[in-house]
Amino acid sequence: MELSFFSRRHSYGSVMGILFFLVMLSFQSYRLVVSDSTYLIGLGSYDITGPAADVNMMGYANSDQIASGIHFRLKARTFIVAEPSGNRVAFVNLDACMASQLVTIKALERLKSRYGNLYNEQNVGISGIHTHAGPGGYLQYVVYIVTSLGFVRQSFDVIVDGIEKSFIQAHENLRPGTIHINTGELDAGINRSPSAYLNNPASERSQYQYNVDKVMTLLKFVDNDLGPVGSFNWFATHGTSMSRTNSLISGDNKGAAARFMEDWFQLAASSSQSEQLGFPRRVSNIIPPLHENMGELKKLASSFQASGGMQTTSPQYGSQRVRTFLSQRSQANFVSAFCQTNCGDVSPNVLGTFCIDSGLPCDFNHSTCNGKNELCYGRGPGYPDEFESTRIIGDRQFTKAVELFNTASELVKGRVESRHAYLDFSHLEVNHSTSDGGQQVVKTCSAAMGFAFAAGTTDGPGAFDFRQGDVEGNSFWKLIRNALKTPSKEQVDCQNPKPILLDTGEMKFPYEWAPSILPIQIIRVGQVVILCVPGEFTTMAGRRLRNAVKEVLISGENGEFDNNIHVVIAGLTNTYSQYVATFEEYQMQRYEGASTLYGPHTLNAYIQEFRKLASALVTGGNIPPGPQPPDLLNKQIGFLPPVVVDATPAGVHFGDISSDVPSNSTFRRGEMATATFWSACPRNDLFTNGTFALVEWLDSDKNWVPSYDDDDFCLRFRWWRPSNLSAHSHATLEWRIPQTAAPGIYRFRHFGASKTLLGSISHFSGSSSAFVVV
């Protein structure tokens, strides 16, 4: 635009007129920007991978499932949505089994000290994806940390730190942008307790095509200047593709889907640059072969022998991260979260359940084989390879998310707000509809676990003689139970027909065994309403809650909501209180019913109280905050022994190769390459935002370029000791060479940290001999 009208020949009046015109034009432009974008949006993510050694994993309650390496890293992912000059909300998705009350309390304290009251328990939701392959010991109630030998401070701290840092990123990235929503159907789960589902009324079941929810709901975040910056979606399937015998830290199928989608976007965004730079993340015609003669290629590879272990004066692992390399070549860090919803009775093991002794289907009503629950297992689509099952279920979610992301057209519009309350679920009064159409006041109960809880599920069976569907219990285990705590008659009657195995709500030594005060929360962004629940709702329980809230919102007098409203459940949010089954499912006492802590009326209590939150949302009213949950950090007890010392045999250094790749070896895509190093305990340094394992690629200038690290699905870091009490240890790096890997020369590199008897920590690295991929 020419600006000659500011020349001196214009009069003062005409200049002022022009200035006034420009101001009004700017104001109109600002109004257009606000009208189009509606919101300020910010996204962030940060590493929350906990100790990869010695710590029991959270989810299966299997004391033998001890972490010993990394499949791929765990993340905290955050989105913040704010009105340009008004309310704001935030949602954090953790690659963790569930949210923790103690983590939520301490994370919010961090945010308050940094931002004042801008972010608080009212407008921040913290949810877990329900992977069963993450380190435990970060919850505050006894029953959830028994198998981890109590509280594990390292597990706890890395999650709190990661939440704070992902939040800082999201807050600092707040910029004008738009949000789009899309929904679609996919097949990535089956009902693992179908006999309980069938106990729901036939008239209700007939309203739904499936006995699980198959709809994915996705939010697409678009920065006005940078374009798409992320997506969050909700879909119901358990994080149990990785089995109860797996010992590698993993985000399971949802963590895998997030990794696939973030890499998909980052690589697409930076593909031209990465290809020009020779970055070897994919096969490309732009990257010419280093040598046309395979003999020359192998000869060059053979010139690079294992380096031997080297001490480093400072950690180098962070600068070697592959995604650091990628992010430097794109405008913004793309964040994609695959969140959990009402997954209570939904399994990713979609081939069904079978007896491991006979290969026949398990008993329908009890999921047993000849009366034994230990023999009945669900099979994933990659059976018997759990890594392949994880990949397939993750890929199905990723593929659907990409489709929804690319076709999202419905613009999210409307206010940003939230409602939150704490409730004492141990004695809530609930108005219950009777079979004759009347009303009856009933109560929830103090927390208790039924006998069928110990039977486990087809995703992870229990032990001994427990079985799902048990409404009687047995005298031997009642004797054991009574040695801990004999439930009162009132508690037995309240929990009926659940036979109580552990009366956790009334067990207080050395501190509370189970929660009684729970948070409920609604987060609203325009026509999107997120119901944050502190547990695992079954399919039908989730449907009833969503329908109840939707009814309240649509019937509001202000007419703000219509049938276009999107109501999603964010499961395992803010704290954890196990399962929520319907009243009818509770009567069957499958695993989910036996794990519904507060008795048969638990779901009705949630529906009643969420209707109050929804009503307050419609009317603009407030909800009493309720009783505060306890902060039990100072009462925590942990029995996990510290790392005493790391050592190597005489003449061996940390980082030395103990088993190299074969000499002059050549691998094809799809094959597995491995190398083993002398190492030290990963608990000495979590290498947060770094890597223990690296695959490097030799570029045309003979520089080693990071290509795959322990945040990649295809590269596994396994850590092991020759014996339980040994100070010696090894790290085995396993690379399943992707079909998309570029041909060329590669090598392994391992990073670690060792501890002396006096407690000092030293960092080291080592590399393998080179090998060829064709």
C-alpha cells in the first residue's frame, strides 16, 4: 500500500480524518480476528518417563512386573483455551496409568506459585491414558502403592515436574487460534465383561448398536499464523495391549498412537528440509545411495568399530534426541494427545478370550478355564506378539485421528468455563428411582473391594481361587480379610451383593488405604463439554452420565445448547477411585462391579452430582467447593532400596560393548539388530527429555546423525543385571528396522550414568560397530 497521503501537502484535518479511518479499520480488523479465532490456544508437552529399573509397574498389581527398560517414553501433554479477555481452562493428558490426587495437589501448587490463581482446581483437569506399563509409586493411598513397595519419590517428582513444564510451554504458546471438532467410528476394543453388560435393561441396550463405545471425538487446534499445532481426542479402550509380564516402560496403544501422529505431522511439516539435509527418517528418492557398490558400503561400515566406553563431563543425551533435531526444522512443536474415556469394560485384545491350556474360548460368565481365572487371557490383534498388538491398536487410533484431523470442519464456538466440586463418596445421599416409578433415598458406602477384584480381568488375570462373578466369597479369604479389617454389618449390607475382600475405606493404618473425597469437574469450550471423572466408567455407565448431563444442558432456559453439543467423558482424571459400573452390572460382580468402591449406587451418585454441575453451568451459578481431600505427602512410606553402587569387571569401562552386532553385518528392513553394552542403573539419572538409546546414521560427509532414539516405537532399551544383587548390569538395544528406514550405514549408541559407593554420579556413552541396512 502506498502511504503518500501522509505527505505535507495534506491538511491537519485531512490527516486526522485518515488516521481516524485507519483506527476504525484496525478496530474492524481486530473484531474480525476475534470473531474468526474466538480463542487463545496454547499447547505443550514434556517428558515424564519415570525410573526404568527396579520399580513395580502400575496397573496390573503384579508384584513381579518390575521395570527394566524403555519401549518408548512417556509424556505430559497440555492444552489451554482462553477467551481473549475472560475465562480459561486447561486439560493435561498424562502417559500414566491414572491421575493421582497427590500429583494433582502438588502440580496445582506449582502453578499457583507461578501464575497466582490463574490456574486452579476449578479450571485444570489432569487425566491419565491408563497405560499399565508405567512406573508406580506416585499415588498417595496405600492400596495403590502396595506392590511398588510404597511411595516412590522419583516416580512422583518426574510427573509433577513434567506437568509443570508442559503447562509452561502451553501458557507461553498462547496465541489467537481456532478449534475444530470432528467425530468418527473405529474398531479398537471389545467388551471384556459382556455378561455384566447384558444385565442392563434390554430396552436400554437396544438403543445402541454395540456393547462398547466406538466413537472417537477429536479437537483440532489451529494457530491463526502457524496453522495446525495439535489435536486431542477421546476414545475408549484399555491400555492393556502390553501384558502383565512386560517390563518395558511404554505408553501402550494410546501412547503409541500419540507418537505416530506427532511424528506424522512433524515429518510432513519438515519433510523438504529433512530430505535436503539427508535426515534418514524415511525412504526417499531425494536421498541417493551413499555408494552404488554394496561392497564399498560394507567396507566403509567395517571401518567404524565399537568405540569403547567414554566418560563424559556432562550429560550429552539431550542434545542427541531425534525430535530435537526435527523440532528445529519446523515452526512449532505439534502436540497430539490420545485421551482416555469410559474404558472400564473395554479391552484392546480384540480377538477374544482363550484358555492358554486348551486354546478354547473362556467361560462366558466368569472368564475362567476349568474354574481357573489364571488360564484365561485376551488376545490382541498381533497375538502372540504384544508389541505388534500395541502397534496395531495404536495405528487404528492414529489412522482415525488423522482422518478426523484432516476433515474437521465444525468450528467450536461459545464460552469457556468450568465447574468443580469435592464430594465425600463414603456417605452421599442419592435419590434413586424404584421399579414402581417411585423415589427412594439411598446412600453410597465407604470404599470396599469385592472378591472378584482379586480375580483380575482377561487383560490381566489374578491368582489363587478367585473368579469373576463371585457373590459369595469364601471362608478362608474372609479369615485373611478379617485379620486386616472386619467389615461392619452396616458396610456389608451397604455393599450387597458384593462380598467384601478388602474394606479399604475403613482401613486407616498407617494412613488411608482408599480415597473417600473425590473431585468431579466439567470443562466447557463452546459446544464441547468434558466430564472429568476420577475413575473408570463402564460403557453403559458412561452413556448414562453423558445423556444425563446433555439433557440438563439442552433443557436450560437460556437456549445456549442444542443437539449439536458434544459431551465426552475424561476418565481417570484428577484422582483415582477405580471403577464405576451400572447398578445392574454391579449385581453381576464381574471385575468392574467388584471394583466399584462405593457400592451399587455409585453411578447414580455421579449422575446426581454432575447434573448439579451442569445446571450451574447453564444458570451461571456456583457450586460449593466441598470438603478438601487430604495431602498425605508427609505420611508416605517407601521401602524401595536405593541404588548402592554400579560396577564393571576389571578392565571393562561403562559403555563398553559386551555383545556387538555381527562383524560386517547387513540387515534388511523388518529385521532386528541388537547390541549389548556394559551399563549402570537407569535410576541414577532418568535422562528426562534425553535418551538412553540411539541409532545413528552415517551421512554423506561421514557424520553420525541421530536417527532413532528410545522415544521411537521401533527401538527398545532393555536393562538387566546378571543376578538380582549384582552391581554389574547391561543395556541391550534392540532395533526392529522400520520399513520406512532409509538405506545406509548405522550404529548403536548408549548413554548412561553410574553411581560410586560414595554416591557421586558420572555419565558415560559408548557406540557399537557400524552395520549396513539395505
